[in-house]
Amino acid sequence: MAQNLFFDIGTIVIISTLLACVAKFLKQPLIPAYVIAGIILGPYLGIITSIDVINNLSEIGIAFLLFIVGLEIDIRKLKDVGLISSFGGVMQIAVMFVFAFIISILIGFFAAEAVYLGLIIAFSSTMVVVKLLSDKREVDTLHGRIIIGILLLQDIAAILALSILSQGSFSAYSLLLSLSKGAVIILLSLFAGKYLLPHLFKFAASSQELLFIASAALAFSFSIIINSIGFSIAVGAFIAGITLHVPYNAEIIGKVKPLRDFFSVLFFVSLGMQLSLKSFGTIITPLLVFMAMLVLLKPLVVMLICSFFGYSKRTSFLTSLSLAQISEFSLILAAQGLVLGHLSQDIFSMTILLAVASTVLTTYFINYSGAIYQKISPFLSLFEKLTSNYKYLEYIPGRMKNFVVICGYNRIGYSIMRSLRKMKKAHIVVDFNPEIIKKLISEKVPCLYGDVGDIELLERLNLKDSSMVISTVPNKNDNLLLIHEAKKSNKKVIVFATGSQIEEALELYDAGADYVILPHFLGGEHASLILESFGSNLKKLLENKIRHIEELSKRHSIGHEHPMHG
């Protein structure tokens, strides 16, 4: 058995690596390569014999991914998108469930099956989406935070659904029992996170090996305990990650990520291996109907909801495009329904097909989201009518001259605005998060709601009267447009842009940027300046340290934590 398992895992790793190299050479995403590897090794060649063991190991990949997501997420950072994540998330689940339920009944499924199918379609994949956003370094963008907020709510709803359906009834008692269990888990986690874990991990941090094994032990402990009372092991790992907020998070994430990556490959390969095409002829019609719901209806619903809450068409579009798939919880729901006799083998096979197809499509959607948006942006004007109440969300006290435009009120934008205030330099902040603009308006800070990728907004900024434009938005196309429009309106205007890579910075310089901010290099440059200024003068260094602590404390109080790791 052990030899067979070693052979199976080795074969999976070898074939996945070869196909991943081909995908990389062809400049394609890697996830489809892993799924294809599973299809080749499973249904077609039948080389893998330990399929059940591989499926179980793939659950570890989901658990480690959600453990890292929990470590990376500071719930306080989601407060700016709390409204859309909570109420918007509930609306999305409810609307998609109702649509999927009705359509399931109309195409011939029984009511119990329609309930499962409604839930399967309503949820999106935290595993797939977070991995892709992480790879693109978009976890900490506005649409990234909205997506994660919605996914968190979906996962909570999925846990409740799993708990209720596992008891074979839909009674109020089942719901109350699940909610009670959830409340107890949260209270115990909060207690452990505040009083127990900081001391334990302070001791464990004395050894890098002990820190790693203690982190893995925590993830497994939460998973085992929570699984024993009816919840998924992945949920346990996620709660462990959220609970564990200690100063050593970055080190823990760095050590756990290789495990996550390895087991994640097994997850995507296992998806392909579970694919069965024996009953393809009988499920093709409902499969196409549900795929259309995932790829067309779900993004439309999400985009309408985001627009209703006042987000720009681009933020709404990028959010909606990322949620066009079913969840790993959908697979667990389908498997549970099959075991309990609520679903047939055909419906389970259809769910696997939906997962594979929607995962592959989502990979392309997210990787090429910017290009897709550019192509269809002119057709999205309809959604701007929903944000008409927000379109003129602004505070401009009067005609401004020689002012500075700050595009993006993030950590960098906040620092720049503070410096401009000290210099008594007129300035205006542009941001596409309506909650931030409302906050700035309440503080009487000149501001304007909108997307710097919108020509109409740039025209409203009256750039010909500006002396400087500073963009902290790390989007190359937006920065290129901003540079072009600013220089066209005022040849003397100074433009600062932000780039994420050296090649991108050079392209922005070629386009006319006067200076390109590279956030990853700022820390090193700042440390160099400190060395030049203070050298070995301990007194001056201590004075600077005190000022730095005061500044960090202030930023901590207003929610400027470390960026989510990508």
C-alpha cells in the first residue's frame, strides 16, 4: 500500500510538473494543467490506484490554504467593505439560490435535489480565487477585499448548510443547533487567541523549527476539534488562522506556503481524477444550463449588487468575474448528498464537471481580467446608472489652483496627504471606495469619488490647473492613461506613478512619468537614508525610533496594518 501510494504521488508530481512547464512555456495559467493531469491519470489511463487517499490528501491542501488566508486576513481591514461583504454577500447567495432552485425544478429535478443544486451554484471557491488573487498580488486591492469578504460570508453559510443537511432535516432546531455550535467555537477561539496563543507562540518563536511545527499543530488541532462537532476540517484550519494573530505571522506563512502549494496541486489533480464521463449524455443539458448560470448570471448578479452599493463599474466587474465558479464546499455538499441518498451519481458527476470547467474558466478570467475589462468596458455603462447617487460623491470647497491630485488613499496616499498638509499645499484625493470618500468628506478633506481609469473623471479633475499628480494605484493601464491625460492638459504638471515591477516602471518613464514609486524598494531606500542621517549616533537613532513607534501606533489605530501577503 505504502509503495503504491508513493508511486501514485510521485507520478502525479512528475506529470503535473511536465504539464505545468508546458503551460508556463505557452504563457498559460498552471491550474488547468493540474486538472488536465488529473484527467489523464484518472479517467483515461487509470494509472492512479489510491484515488481515495489522494482525495483525502487534497483536503490538507484546502486546509493549509484557508489557514494561510486566516493568517493573512485582519478582519478589521475588511471594515471598509463590511457593508457589501455582509448584506451584499447575503443578497448574492439568496438570489443565486432562488434562481438555481427554480431552474432546477423547471428542468426536472426533485425539490430536495433542487435545494442542493441551489446551494452548489450559490457558493464560490475560496481555494481557487484566493490562490489566483495571491499570485496576481491583488488580495489587498479594493476588489480583492470585497471578494474575500463575500467569500468569508459564503463559507459561513456553506458551513451552516452542511451542518443542517447532514442531519437530514431542515428544521429550525437544526439551524439553531448549528448557530449555537458556531457561537461557542468563535468564543473559544477568541479566548485562545487573546490569552493562550500569544504566550505559546512567543515561546515557540525561539526556534524556527518549533514555530513551524507549532503552527501546523494548531491548524490540525482546530480542524480535528471542529470536525468532531460536524464542521469541515478546512473551516477549522481557517478559524485557526484567524485566531493566530501574533507578531510571527509572516514567518509562519513563509514556512507553511510550500506545504500549501504541494497539497494544492493534489487538490486540482484530484478534481480531474474524479471526473467521470460515463453519464455525460444524460447530464449535458443541465450541465450547460448551470454553466451558463455560473459564467453569465452569477457575475451579472454580483455586478448589480456591487453597483447598487456604489462601487465603480471596474471594481464591480473585477469582483463579479472572480466569483464565476462553484466552491470546494459545493463538492463537499454534493458528496454528502450522495452518501445520504439525497443526490444521484449523475448529479454528483455533473457537480464535478461544473467544478472542473468553472475552475479552468475562472483561472483565465482572473489572469486576464484587465484585458477583458478593457474590451467590454463600453458595454458596462448601464451599471453606472445604479451608482448615480455616488457619482458626484465629493467635497470640493471651491475653485482650486496649483493643487496636487492624490489618486488612491491607501498607506502611501495617506503619508503623502499628511506631508502636503504640513506644506500647506492644496490637494484633492481621488479614490474608488465610496466608504473612504464618505470618511474624507466628514473630515472636510477635498476629495472625489471615482476610478482614475475613467476619462470622464479625469476631465472633472480640471488637471490643467494642477501642479502635480501622484498616483498610488498599482495598475499600469490606469497610470498610462493618467500620465497621457495629465500631460495633455498641462505640459508642466509633474506626474508620480506607481509600478509593481521594474519593467513596468521603465514603461511608465517612457510614457512621461516624472517619477515612478516602486513600493517594494521603498523600505530599502528609507533604511539607507536613516543610515546616512544617523550613522552610529545612538541618541539620534533612539529619537527616531520613538517617533516611528508613535507613527506606527497612530497608523495602527486607523487600520493601516501590514498589507496582505501575496
